[in-house]
Amino acid sequence: MTVIGLQTDIAWEDRDENFSRIETLLGQEAEPTPGSLLVLPELCTAGFTMNTAVVSEPRGGNSEQFFSALAKRHRAHVIAGIAAQNENPALGANEAVCFAPDGGEIARYRKRNPFPLAAEGEHYPAGNRAAVVEVNGWKVAPLICYDLRFPEPFREAAALGAELFVVIANWPVARVDHWITLLRARAIENLACVVGINRAGSDPHLQYPGSSLIVGPKGEVLAQGGDEPCIVRAELDLEALRQWRRDFPALSCLNVKS
């Protein structure tokens, strides 16, 4: 499967400008192969803002319509970070939403670990469950940014059969070494591929390093972005991953669901 990560510079609280930046960046590359997986960063049409009254969108809102149309146009799966409305209308929901090539929504994951240094949980309350969805024969688990620091949600998803973890993020430059190290660690310990797509640029509070990464199941780096907006692309081999799991059965203790 071809994975295409769009490492964007997110315009602060400007949905339409972010739509334009995504289209421009994607247009700089060759047309995605049908069946590809396109991945965009956390809160990619808003930025890591706590201004949920301005950026949160209802189900079927503009961002979901945009990514649904993107999936349909390119006949690809799309995973994108969206500021959704919470059940409590005064709050938001930091979610990764997955769209199928027909444009339909097939999975939705809510960030399990809000970032405490930004008091994120006061604005985007935590989710409470893993999501594992089939994409082109792969079992894929989306996660969001600060989740990366906690092995438990990865292990939970691995026990549900996850073979590919997709981590979308607004991870700051001050801790970029942690980002790279933890992405590789999650791949190694779960014998899984890991796609980490971070943003580039800056917002009113932080600078972001990009450094998006695609990692194979032995921790090998298959592709890495620099510090500017870019496309990060790699081919993932499902049979090679499954063979590695057979050869090195470190997940046997999990009673992994097939």
C-alpha cells in the first residue's frame, strides 16, 4: 500500500486557507495511486487552538465534506485531524476521521490523552476507546499526538489486530527527538508499521519541526520529512510485516484478534 503523508503548515483558525494549502501541496506531487492512504496532521484545518467555539464543526461540516470529496476524487482512503463538536456544545472533540474511497466515513477516533501543558482536556475532553479499521487489507489504528507517549493505547489496538498505527500530530520542535524515538519504539514493540504525520511552521504559541516519519515493523525509517511543508511517501508491505510477526512472535501474549 502507498502511504502519502501531507506535512502541512497549518493556518491558524482559517479553515478555507487550510483547504487551499492542502490542495496546493497535494498538487505538487504525482496523482496518488488509487487505493493509497492519504494522512494529514492533527487539527489540520484549525491548528492546535483551544478556541473551540470558533473551530469546532458538526458532523458533516465543511472539513468532513472537504476530506470526503478528496477521498472520492483520488479514490483513496484519507485520515485527517478534525476539530469536531463534542456532545457538550461548549466543548470540542479532537478527532481523527477516516474516509473510504467512496467518500464515506468508516472510522472516527477521539484523542485519548489530551496535552496537559495546554490544558487541552478542558476544551477537548478525552476519548475512551481504540479504533481499528480495515484499509486495503491492513488493520489500521489512528492515534493523535500526545497519545504517542503512552504505550497502552498502542498495545490495546495491537490486541485488536492493528498492523499499522497512524499518529497525526502538532508536535513542537522542542521535543522533536522524543517524536522520532517514540515513533520507532512503537513500531518495534508492536511489530507494526507506524506513520507519524506532523505539521510544519508555527502558530501563535509554538514552532513545529515537521519531521514526519514512516517506520517499518523493525523500526527502520522508510521515509522522513524535513522542516518545511512536504509530502512524505512510502510503500508498505503487508506480507513482509506478517512474516516478521510469524518469525518473531513477540505479540503472542496478546492473543491478537484476527
